[in-house]
Amino acid sequence: MNVVLLEPEIPFNTGNVGRTCVGTGSTLHLVGKLGFSLDEKEIRRSGLDYWPRLDLRLHKDWKAFEESLPADAELFFLSAEGGKSFWEARFPKDAYLVFGKESVGLPTELRERFKERLFAIPCGPDVRSYNLSTSTAVVLFEALRQNR
């Protein structure tokens, strides 16, 4: 599996996602401008000693990320504004799970361009969205479950 974080802002979230990727054998793609340095202690603290074992790919921007994809790559975009539940998705074993930045989610341009591949994690009426690292784990483990 591939987890894609577009311009993540909070080092603890990215560290936690990296740790989850190591534990599941998934690749982490960080795309665009990061809201922190990968050398910061918060990344190391939340990623613990797993961070050096992470299969990490850095991409300058969305265009560079897209250019790195195999021709048959299947992308799944996660957003509170998704029209379908992620439970409706059928994830292949090499899916790319794309998440936006913590403060604003995915850019409008990507939500519109990929609206048929836009999924949400169901939330109760009093919750706008879940934490990025929690959301990533929830969707990643469902994708892995489907491919067990």
C-alpha cells in the first residue's frame, strides 16, 4: 500500500503515519511543502526508532508525484467532503491513499478533478473530521483487510 500526505503540517501526525507505514509495510509519500522539517525532534519522537526503516518518498509537488506514478496506479482521495464512504471502495493491493493537509484537507482542484474517487470516513454529527494519523490508519487497515 501507499499512503500519500499532501502538504502535511503537524510533525506528530506525520511521525505517527510513518510508524504505521513501517508496521504495515506501506510506502509513505510526502508531497509538496511540509509544515515542518523532517529533522525536527517531533518527527523522531512520534516515529520513534521506526523512522529509519520507513520507505519514504518525497515529491516536490503534486505534478512531480503524478509523474512518478505507474501508468496503472489507482488513487483514492479521502476527504470529509467525499460523496461515498470509504467502505464502498475496493482497494487493490498497491493502492495510493491520498490525504490532504490537517487545516484544510485536499485542495478544491483535486476534489473536483477526482470526485469519482473521493471518499469520506463516516463521522457523527458533532465531528467535522478525524485526526490525520487516525484517518490514515483507519483507511489503510481497511485496504489491507480487503487484500489479506
